[in-house]
Amino acid sequence: MKKLLLGNEAVARGLYESGCTIVSSYPGTPSTEITEFVAEYDEVYAEWAPNEKVAVEVAIGASIGGARAFAAMKHVGLNVAADPLFTASYTGVNGGLVIAVADDPGMHSSQNEQDSRNHAISSKLPMVEPSDSSECKEFVKIAYELSEKYDTPVLLRLTTRVAHSQSLTELCDRTEVGVKPYEKNPKKYVMVPANAIGRHTVVEARTKSLIEYAETSPINTVEDNGTEIGVIAAGCCYEYAKEAFGNKASYLKLGMVNPLPKKLIADFCAKYSKVYVIEELDPVIENHCRVMGLNVIGKEVFPMEGEINAAMIKEKVLGVKAEVKALDEPIPVRPPVMCPGCPHRGVFYVLKKLGVTVNGDIGCYTLGSAAPLNAMDATVCMGYSVSGIHGFTKASAANGKSVAVIGDSTFIHSGITGLINIAYNKSNSVVIVLDNSITGMTGHQQNPTTGVTLKGDMTTSVNLEALCKAVGINRIIEVDPHDIEKVEAAVKESLAAEEPTVIIARRPCIMIKKAVIKKPLIVDQDKCKSCKACMKIGCPAISVRKDTKKARIDDTLCVGCELCVKMCKFDAIKIND
Amino acid sequence: MSGNIMIVGVGGQGTLLASRLLGAVLPGMGYDVKISEVHGMSQRGGSVVTYVRYGEKVSSPIIDKGEADFILAFEQLEAARYISYLKPNGKIIMNTQKIDPMPVITGAMDYPENIPEKIKALGIDIIPVDALSMAEESGSAKAVNVVLLGVISKFLGIDTEHFEKAIENTVKPKFIEINKKAYRKGLEYNI
């Protein structure tokens, strides 16, 4: 039976069909749904780990223990997991080990657009890259076979368009592979120098064998259409090229993007008068060709940044451009915003009002950087805010007014280590943990602070106050972020204090069950003085009427959080009875 | 036959359910289908786009500029934003609802006026539909997506029974009747 599956759902199906039994991941767009879908299979144990490093280590442990194991993450998550990854390349596996990494060319929801194929090259791990959902499923199976045959973790690379596109996929039954027996083997698994030296030799030999495999691998395929133009591509770029050229080009489709074959590519290039390497982000395949002295066309035509599409290929190669129509006036952009009723809004309103420097982090609250709040000064990576504020205040003590803001899940992910640094090194920093009881931006996943597992079971939850206290923070203040007077007082007192403070701003995300949704509010048009004070909080439900210049509230958006009521000095905003 | 449908709207308007319903119907009509959507940031009230492509064999999961047969717009400004994706003889089916984006809310920009008329003046076939009122009459403002699918169904030759089956298999039981009602309203809409 063929079913329309999201690429990520197809990866999950591939895990199920391959007999995978252990999955540990940290959510990150565009990889998140793999783990959510696989958690629906009773045969597979699946969990959210506190971060990607932990997830990969869990998967390595499960593999050494004999199970087919898996971890998924977004591209920047692989940086966090790079430490175990590089050495797991040396230890190899017992049960098959597959690690999915989802790149985000075009940065639909990421802070950079790094190309994870570089991680595969530097960690010396094989990497496969599917181009649609059907391949997502099949390549997981092939990845497990390669993993066990060549004694190596295997990387599965996705990009946003593959992870988040649906295409028809044939469903098959699960093959139970069981758990292999574990045998003590320190030379393979204990990576002290004496053993690791031996393992590095194994890794280099393995790469040679994998190159040989790549020459004849069934996932590296040639489609010869007797044309002038040859195209070398992998993943979604292959689909774009097919869309652009159809059978007017010949194709070398690389399902395996590391290591790359040599003879297969050289033979392909010899057959066509012009060979284009079409790849998003870095010129990985192109450079491989150039090292071999092959004359290919790549980044001199196609961009290093953003996504490629069929129209771009048609334009750059064939010189064909579609005629398009457009309105002759500027169309206002519609960037993502904090939801009406979002608990983060109150905190950012206060931070803007106080004019403090805000070291931000990764999550919904990064939207605090947008107008009209504009309350963020720096955002780098998961956990940066807590470590960064310490460096920032050390560098500019005269500034004196800076805070870090970080969500509950991000704090557990890698904020806590920065906080230990603050306590240990006697930093006088103010850290605001925005505890909204969920991992919001990636679509509401549970995390160690929520008391619920991925599978929906009740579990213990991290007590943030006790955790902060245990690492040496003595000033800990809990506030409701919608109680803006208290938030303001807490921030002011903490900035004046002689010791570090953690302010826990606690209120559930408005999108989750725990949140209280009330009746929409209305603006009393007689009382409204058009002062626009209510507009300062950047709530998408509030706007100003063009005709009367008075505020109005969109009752389809308002959730009755009453933050705007606190802004209005004229009592014009009230509950609609 | 093949087709490219772009579904555009504002995060939270139910565009993903619309593409899911089309995805439940089109393969049964014998088509290869690809649907591409972007999750994450776009859900937070931002501009959202879903591409639905069907035909004998579909390669690219996305629709390029000048390639859409239909744009199913859930909001006026979003229709205006994506008209460059329309084929020369493509159609826009547009919910007449307006939702102010942040630059308009903050007063930095104005919401463009008379969008349907301006689109029509470009020689584009546009069908404005007050889908919000029709959805409310059906029992839920959230059924805007299904009203619009009702309107586009006649152009795609979708069988009503087949679509209603998809509703039954896709939405929660308590919303099935509302959605069927909304779908019929869209189908009966007099263009």
C-alpha cells in the first residue's frame, strides 16, 4: 500500500521497518517529527534527551549494547553532538547506529545554514541523502545495513524540503532483528590513546572500503538520456534538476554523499560535454570533482547561500525565465510574532522599558528581538545567553545593566553549564529563565522540566529553583511574567544586587492545555484616548483603527490574557460581557 | 492532467489541514502527489505557504514563480504577496478576510487597499470568497480552510463523497459535521 508520508514520517517508518528499538533525540526544526512519529510505534523505545550530545551518547550506548539505535537532530544540533560523534566513528558499532541530521538551506527556522556534509567528511562517517519520502524510508534500511556491515555509525542527511515534503511511500512490515549480544572489547570501545591509534587505522581502511562500495552502490545511479548536459546531484537538488531538464539531461544521482565515488564520477563526466554539479550550500561534490581534475560547472553558476529550485536551474543553465505579475506597491512583510497571550511578552515589555542589554537564546522568545519590543541584543546558539552574559558583564562592567533570557528547555539543554560558570566564577549576572512548561518553537515537545515523557508517561520533573540553588545561586525569584510590576521590581533589584540572580518567569505557553484561555477583550471606544500605550506590547490582536485612530482588539485572536489592560491608563480595555 | 496548487495564509489559519485533506484525496484519483510545507517559525502568525503538486509523476516538491495553476489564499495580503507564482492563466481563490501584519499594526506600513480589484486589473482571474462568514454559518470560524477547498473542488474534479470520506478520516469526530457543512457551502458557492 502506498501512503502519502512526510519525509520525517517516512524516516520514522524506515526505523520501524528496520527493527530499530532505541531512539533518543532533541527537537529541532526540520527534524522534530521523525522522533514524534517513531514514538507512536510500541515496538520502538523513543525519548527526548536534554540535548543532542546526550541523545547521540544514548544511541551509541544502545548500539554498543546490541540494539539498532537512532538519534535525530537539526544541523546545529550535530555541532552539540560532534564530540561523541567523532569518537563513535572510531569505536564503530555493535547494533546498527544511524544518526539523522536535518539541514536548513534558506534558514526557514535556523540561526545559520551550515552544510552537515562537512561533518561527515571530518568525522569520516558515511552519509546518505534521500531525495523524497520513499527514499527516506529505504535509505534508513540501507544505512542500517551499511552500519553493521562496515562497523560504523551512518549519517542520514535531510534538508528542509525533503524532511517537510510529503510524497507517496510504500509501507512494508517490520523486520525484527533482535538485540545482538554484547561482548567486552576494550580495544574497540575504550578510546584511550593506545586503543584509539589502532582504531584510527581501522577507520582509514573502512573509508577505502566505503569508497569502493560507493562506486557500485545501488543508491548511486546513472540515468543516461544521450544528452549534451550531464547533472550530478543529490537529495532535493536532484528533484529540482529533473523538474528543470526532464530527459533533456543525463543524471548521476548520488544517494551516498560521503565518501564520494571517484571512478563513477569520472566516467560520468567523460560522457557529457557539459557537466553541472547542482548542490545547495557548500561545493562538496564540486570540490571532489575538481581535486580529480574534472571540468565541472558548479558554484560559478549556483549560489553558496539559500535554496536552489527548478526555476533557478532553468534560468542559470537554459536562460529561460518565467514571466510573472506583481502588484505595483510594497507588500508589508508578515514575520512570525509572539502569539496573543504569549507569556514571554510581559518580560520583554519590561526589558525594553528598562533599556537593559539582553543576551538572548534560541526559542520562541527570540521573537522578542522583533519590533515593537526590539528587546534583544545578541543571539548565537543554544545556551549562549547564560554563558555570554558572564563574558559581556566581565568585559563591560561599566554597562551594568544586562540580563540573559533563556527558555526552560534551552536552559536544560545547555544553559545550566553556563549558570554553574556564573556561580563558580563569582559573576554578578542576572539570568531570566522563561519557563513556559514546554519546548515551544519546535511544536510543543515535552522536556525534563514538564513531568511528561515523549511517550506520554508521567515522570519526575526538574525543580528549577532547587537546581539553581544547588549550583550555588542564592538569589532566586519566581514571578508571573504577566505581573509586569513584579517583573520590573525583580529585574531592578537583581541588577542592583551584589550577587548573581536567577529570575524564573513562570507561565504556561498559551498553546498548551495547561494555559488559561479567557473571553476576548474589547476596547471601549469612548474611553480610548488614542495614546497607543497598548500597542507597545506588540500583541497581534491589537491594532489602531484607521478612521477613528482608536485601538481595537481582534476577537478571533484575543485570548483574554489582560496584559494590555495593564498598559491602559484610561481603563478603556475590558472584558466583553 | 497535472496541477500546481499553492495554499497561502497566516500561521494558525489551518492551511496545513487544507493540504492534508488534498493529500488524502488526490492519490485516490490516480495521481502522483507531492506536498511541501514549512513548519517552525512560520506557525507563529507568520506568512505560510504550502505547495501541492499532482500529476503522472511529480519531481520538485515546490512550485516556482509563474508555475501555479491555483492560489488558494486564506487572506488578502497573502494573495497579493504570492501572485508572482501564478501561471499566466492561473486562478486565485481568495478568502476576503484581512489580518493585519505587524508592520501595519505598528503603523510602519499601510495595509494595501482594494487588493481584489488591483489583482483583477492585472488580468488575473480572481474569485473572492467570504469564507469566514460561510465558515461561521457552518458552525466554526476555523472551517475557512474547508470552505475554500469546497470552492476549488469543482475545478479539480474532486468527487464530493470522496472528499467527505477524507474529512471523516482526517478531522476529530466532533468537527466532522461542521467541516462537511463548510465543504458543501464552498461547493455551492456561486462563482
